[in-house]
Amino acid sequence: MTTPKTFPNQDQELPGKQHKMTPEPEVIREDYKGSDKLKDSVALITGGDSGIGRSIAVHFAREGADVAIIYLSETEDAQETQRLVEREGQTCLILKADLQHTDACQKAVEACLSKFGKLNILVNNAAVQFPKDTITDISMEDFDTTFKTNIYPYFYLSKIALEHLKENDCIINTSSVTAYRGSNHLVDYASTKGAIVSFTRSLSKQLADAKIRVNGVAPGPIWTPLIPASFDDVSDFGKDTPLGRAGQPSEVAPAYVFLASKDASYITGQFIHINGGEIIGS
């Protein structure tokens, strides 16, 4: 897929619908060859109905993993993810849940275990954003929603999953380039993404003795449903990167495969930066 440098503006509401995007994001390259890197593994992925989460699910499936995905409300998108995973010959469990609530996190993990009997990879990925030009425009309701969606479930799910993860299993968290260089119109969102970096590094140290790895990915501008659902004007989205364009989910998900696989057996507490060439602090 050739990513356009200019996207058409489109009418979307949060959390966004992938099947209504123009153009739809690329989920996986046709020439991506799986090699059983995750054979017989089970992964639980939040925000797996669309965008980066869907791409992770399909890449994991092509590498031999069964997956459970958690989504908030976009059932049609979640069912499409399920179809794509099953096309790869793997099983996909779709779970509708509001992860702001601890009981929903508990039930999601229990449903995954009931279906597959184990859990090897937890991918904390779901997020929301409400762009505002000034901090005075950020409502307390949106602030609460942003934190309760973007960081609280990472803590909840990791805590619950750790009862079932074993040596050589892993947790992968999605942060953002905004955690490292800030964002003048996403102050609260960037703050949650910074919290995810610190959470990842701290948890990685805590779990090192148990040989459970904790890493993350910090994407830059990636064409996902969250973008047209958050911004009225997306025509210049991603054009300010050194590569001059936005990225596709298909260009991000292979990093999750790497971090989940034995190829990353000596890596923990680290982030991979997939941002079109922006140089930021580590």
C-alpha cells in the first residue's frame, strides 16, 4: 500500500470506525511472511478491533498465535478483526468491555483463560484523545476519561494477568512519541503516554527476576480511526515527519511481534520508536 501524503477530511466520531475510513488503514503487507515466531502462544490485545490493535492481532495470528481482543463499542470492526485472524488459521475471541472498570478487566482476562486455557502475551494498547488548544479548554470529564482509558487499564490488566503469566511471557505497552516531545494540543493524552513509559520501565524492573519481559512501542503519526475521529482536518496528517508522511498500522505491528518473540529475549524495559524519523530522547 502506498500511503498518501494528503488524506481527505472525513466525518467521524470517537472512538472512530475503521470500516468508514477513507482510505482504510493497511492491516498487514501482502508480502509479510510468518515464521511461527509466536506458535502456540495466546495474546490478549486491548483496542484490537481496529488500527494498530487490529494489525497486531493479524500479525500475531500469522506468526501462529491465538488472540483475544477487547474493544469498547465498535462491534463491526471487532468482527472484521476476528475474520482476518481466522483467515490466518488462528482463533480470535472478541470481548466487548469498558476497561475503565476493574471488574471488566477481570472478566476479560477470565474469558481469555476460559477460552484458551492460558495467557502468554498482554498487549495494552487502547487509547482515547480529546485535542484542545489550551489546558483551560480541557474539561475534567475528558481529563478523567483520558486517564481512565489510557493508563488505568494498563495497571489493572497487568496486575490481573500476572497471576497467569510465566517465565518467558511478556507485556507490551503502547505509548506515543508525544510522551517524549510533548504535544501542545494533547496535554492530557501526552501525560498518560508519559505515565505509560514510566510504568513500563518500573514494571520491567519488578518482573525481571520472574523472567517476564515488559517493553513498549511509541508510535508517531499512524493512520488509525482515532485520527479522523479526533481531528476535523487530517489533510496534513503526518506530513511534518522527516519521511514526510503518516505511517500505517502494518508498519507498527511487526515491532510487537519482535518484542513478543524469542528474538527479544534479552530486551526488557525498552521502547521501539516508530515515528517516521523524528529524533527523540530514549
